[in-house]
Amino acid sequence: MKKTLLLFFLLFVVVHAGAQTTNIKKAQTNFDKAQNYLKQDNYDLAVSALLETVKEDPSFQFAFIQLGDINRRTKNFDAAKTAYLSALNLGADKADPRLYYGLAESELNTGDYSNALKHIELFIKNYKGNDKDFINKANKYLKDCEFAVLAIKFPQQYEPVNLGKEINSSYRDYFPSVTADGEKLIFSRNINGNEDFFISAKVNKEWTTPTPLSDKINTSKFNEGAQSISPDGLYLFFTGCNRPDGLGRCDIYVSHKEGNNWGEPFNLGAPLNSPFWDSQPAISPDGTTLFFVSNRPGGLGGYDIWKSTLKSDGYWGVPQNLGPEINTPYDEHTPFIHPDGKTLYFSSDGWPGLGNKDVFLSRLDDSGHWGKPENLGYPINTFNEETGLIVTPDGTEGLFSSNLKGGFGDMDIYRFKMPENKKPLPITYVKGIVKDKKTGVFVEAKVQVVDLKNGKTEYNDYTSKETGDFLAVMPIGGNYAFNASSDGYLFYSENYELNSSYSNKPFLLEILLEKLKVGTNVILKNIFFNTNQHSLLPASVTELTTLVDLLNNNANISIEIQGHTDNVGNVKDNEKLSMQRAKAVYDYLLEHKIAAERLTYKGYGESNPITSNNTEENRKLNRRTSFVISKL
């Protein structure tokens, strides 16, 4: 197929042999000029010649059809619509039915949905050809029109607000991302053709002036774009194109924040990257799944959303296509997985929408399947292209880039209130710093958050020795074991059982780790038993594993395991129960190769409360398992 044969390329044919000629000499001369310009791919001059043609002969139907074709080819849809309507007014009976297709496509791309629906139905009714791709696209347009006609009758509340001159510039500002605490904003800025990352911090609820992210990441030779920041702000995944270490045209890279500075980025390598186009990464909140866009073989359309899972050896696994639950025979772009870990926002021109690309959401169910994508509705989506949406951690606002009227540059970053039914699931987070209790010096500590309901690790990383800080996301509805540990220190234990009242209410901690010394006591807040029972529940394994690691890493310590109860019931019964529970932990440690001579256990019953027993909440605190270092 030759590109210059525009009519064939756009699926239009001439029905009547005489349709390409006119009896008016000047009109024919201009029409012939237009054909020569088309052979040279000079569409602007071809349009000018055709306008002169129809000026000389307003009854030249085929010239109007060509005007419509060229303008549609160059995405000048308003002019295409005008030309097609002029052709139809000269006699629909003389025109190929595919004229209705061109007109409907032009109307769909200008938001004229009712007329687009009418004309695509006429095309489907009258077209007698057997081109399956053509028919499939027409049926797709039919679904778009039907959806759009209904969507505009029930508009979403939508008032985009420019982030202002504090963030936006006279340049192109786009692809925003934010950390889980909402206090760091990273975005791309294109200055004279060079894409770099900029960062802004929120101070007193106002964004500071953006500064270049890092000269280790930003380059003058290559473009950096389409990035995803991990919720804790420590890992930046981004797209780098045409780099010497690239496997394809565009690859995905990562940089780790080391204290206050960013480390040298590195290519994630095969099999995640490929000789094809791999871009637009989106990292899951637990850091173990990377979503991205690729046109590699094995997909359902031109560009699909794929995912790769981090393996135990630290390498990324073979990517998997998200399949027909998300991808279509058309294109999907700009995935964003919310910190809730279950709500995926992405753009697509394959699912029914309002034209071009729309933004959709899909939710991951408990069985690991994605729900049917939901269009975010009108006027969030329009006949224009909508891509690159992210949603703030608290789920209240969407952030996107556009060149709306009144902006500061050719593209600015905007925010809008998310419709209630399009919000992600609620989350909260625990944020803090880890220090040495005695010296106040920052400690490099392992921080782990595990959902005890399903055993899933939501966070597992080390704090920086320069800053000691961490941030771990916790979706509402989970029961979380939280541990912070470091060599030479006793570990810190906490439990968070989160119901809806904790939504967007972060836990801010200063964790003071104690050096190992005789007499130091640690409450094990994630050891669980049924009421009046002494068999360890499965949810206790996470905490017990941490205790085993402590004993294995510090072979010179011995401990006494202690059981405690509240004051409800018989004193002797409480003492017996507490002893049995302490022995259950003792037995677990023996089973995991901890030497018996390093362990003792004792039940204290109700004799050593840490608070009064006057409320159920206090009694719950007194019902505990702990250990004390007995020998060092």
C-alpha cells in the first residue's frame, strides 16, 4: 500500500468512474494539482487546491470527499466534518457508504455524539464490504457513541484547578507523581526539547518552587520522562530513551535515594526491558510489582499494559500481559496504581469512551482478577485525549496535565476533586524516624509491615543511616504487624488493626531502639491466641520470625519469655494460662533451632500489669507476651 494513495489508505473508493472529473476547466485544473500534491504528501497545498476546486465547482462531490479525507487524516476534524456534510448534501445516493464512516469519525472527534451515532449506524446498515478490521472499528465507534450520548446526560462534577505559578512554568509541565504523605511532588518539564525531572515540597500546605531533581538522573543528552515514585519517596522508576545501555528505543530505569541524594540510575535489564518500546512505569505500593507499557510481541493491541514481579533474588521476573481484563486490540497507556494497591487508573482508546483516549479505572478483587474497567465519565473525559492521571494518596483529588485555557505554558499540571464513586480505596500510612535511644543518632534499620490477614508484606525496606526515616502505606481494613530492627539493637514491635475510622489518619512515630543489654524488656505485640487458649495463631508467625532472627544474629544473648494476663478470672487460672502461652513461644523457638540453654519461660498471670485494668482497652494491653534479656 503506497502512502500517497490517500483515498485507499483511508478506505474510500470511487463508485462512479466520472466522479473524479468536472466539466469546469479551472476546477479540474485545481483538482489535478491537488492529486500531484497528494503524491508528494503535501497535504496543506492539496487542501488549498481542493478549496479552489469546490469554489469553482460547488457541485464537485468527490473533491469535497477528498477534503474530508485529508482533514481527517491530519486530525482537522471540524474541517473534515464540514467537507463530508457538503458531499452528502450533493446527494447521499451518489456517495459510497463509507462516507458515513468518515463523517461519523469526524463527529465523534468533535464531540458531536448524536450525529456521530446516526451516521455510524447508517454506515453499518449500508456497507456491503467484507473488510473485518473496518467493520470492527465501526462497531467500536458505535459503542463509543452510545456510551458518550448517555454519559453527557449524567455529567460528573468537574472543576479543574491549575496548580499555579508555584509549580507550572512557561514550559511544558506534565506527568506528576506524589509520595504517599502528599508532601513531595515530582514531575517532568520540557525545556527547549530536553525533558528533566523537577521536585517540589509542600510546606505549610503550599508548594515550594520546583528545583531540578538530581544531576545524577537529569541529563542534557537524553530525555527523562514518564516516572513513578514509590510511596515512601525512595525509589524513582522512569523512562529513558536512546541511551547507550538501552535494550530498545525506550527502557525503564530506577534510582534509589541515598540519604538526601539520589543514586546513579540503572537499567532494569532483561527480561523486563526488551528490544521494543518499554515505558511509563508504575510501581506498586509494596514495591514488588512494576506495571508498564510496551509494544512487545504477545500483546492484545499496539500498546498494552504489562507487569513484572520482583523475585526473591532481587531481579525482575518475565513480564506478564494484564490480558483482556485491561488490554484491548487498541492502545492502553499511562498506568497508575494507587497506594491502596488495588485501584489501577489508565488511559485507553479501546474501551467504550468519548473519543480518542479516555481515563479508566479497574479494581483488583480478592481473587487477583481485575474488574471491568470503568470510564471516569464526562467531562473528565472528552473527545480530546485524556492520559496521565494520578490520584492523591487520600483519594480526594486527581492530578493531570493539559493545555487548558488560562494556563502558564503549553501544558500545565491541574487538580480536580475525584467523584465519590471513582475514588480509590482508603489508606493510611506510618511515617517516622529510627534513632538510637541513648545517643539520638539515626539508625539504619529494617522496617517491615505485614498484613496479618493475608500474610502479604506491604513494606520491607531499610531506613537511611543519614536520615533514619521511612514511610509505609497501610490500606484500611488490614491488621498489620509492624517491626523495626537493626543489628545490635532490640527490635521494635507494634500492631495496627485498621478500620474505617483510621482513613487518612497517619501514624507519626519516633522509634528509639535500645542497644542489647541485660534486663531490657520487649513486648511482642503481634503474638496472638484465642481467648483462654494457649495455641499460637498463624498470625503470630511474622513476629516469631523476627524474634528468631534476633536470636540467630546475636548468639550471645539469652532471654526469658514472659506471659501476662489481665485481672479477669481466677488468679491461679491466669497464672497457668500465662505460663502456657509463654511455653508456646518457647516451644516455637526450640523448633526453629534456638538452643534450649538460651531460653527460659515464666507465667506472671495478672501480677505485672502495665496499666490499670479499669477498661477493656487497658485489659487488652495487659494481656501480652514479652521477653527480657536475661544474659549477655
